[in-house]
Amino acid sequence: MKNTTRPRRSIHPTLVAAVATVAIGAWGCHAAPVQKPLAGGPVQTGPGSLEATRRALEGTWTLQTLEVVDARGTHRKVKASGQLMYDAFGSMNVRGVAEDPALTDTLVIDFQGRIVIDTVRHEFYPADLVSDRPVDPSQIVPISPDKVRRYELSGNSLVVTYIDKDAKPTAVIHWSRSAASAAPSRP
């Protein structure tokens, strides 16, 4: 019978030290970021910019008129009152009461949450508007959260037209800046 035992190989100590040094060195290095940070420029604050629009909207507004638009495009004034408050963080709070006897139970003006403003189209969209009043969605069709809101903003006047998926107006609300809420000025 032959001896089948293999001779034992020894690992050279210099090789062990080199492998350990490379492993420790690699472990201590941080990986570079996959993407480099984007170089930011100055925020636009001039007329028509998002910042200028936010500043102009900021404050408290009082509802002047509410008109509901029917399928034929006829505007019907609804007796209503309310306030719209917009803050520097993009949050909007709208509270109101439809005082028209025909609409008291069917038109709720009660929303709060963030909005996204499109300054090119002069529209804003609800990002997460909610209402603390339980409402049947079919009852608030003219001003429901799914509507795009087209705005016209000039000085102390804000006109918001609610637009449906067919690009037809469903309601128009005229707001005026409250006397105690002048447009804030920032440096």
C-alpha cells in the first residue's frame, strides 16, 4: 500500500501579512457616491416665479363670491362666506359655509392641506387636501379635490376657477385679501 498523504504546504508569512493589509485597507475606505450632488443655482424670486407666487398667495383671503357653473356653462351665484389661508410652507386651509338654501347640505367649502403650484399654467393642484367633515363626493362635484384650480392673482384679488377633466369650469370663487393680511415682504 502506498502512502497517499499529501505533504503539508505552508503559507508564507509575508503573503498572509499582505492579504491582511489589503483587506483592512479596503474595509476602511468609504465608497464614492453613485451620483454626484446636483449643483444648485440661486432660487428665482422674480415676477412669475414660484417663490413670488407663494409670497403673493401667503396670508388670509375672504370669500367675496361663489358661482357654480352648470353643464351648459351658465354661472349661478351662491350665497356663501369663508376664508382661505395660505402659509409660507405651501399649506392651504379653506373654511366656508354655503348660505344658499338650495346648497347648504350639498356644497362644502372645508379643505386643508398642501398644494402644488404650476406658475406656467397658473394652476394649482391639491397634494393632500382633506376635509374634517364627512361628505359624499357626489355632493361637492363643483369644488371637489380632484378638480384643477386655475388662478388669477393680482394685488389683493384672487380668482379661482375649478376645472373638470374635460377642461370645463365647474365653479368660480372670487377672494379678496383680508385687510389684516397684507402680502408679506421678505428680504
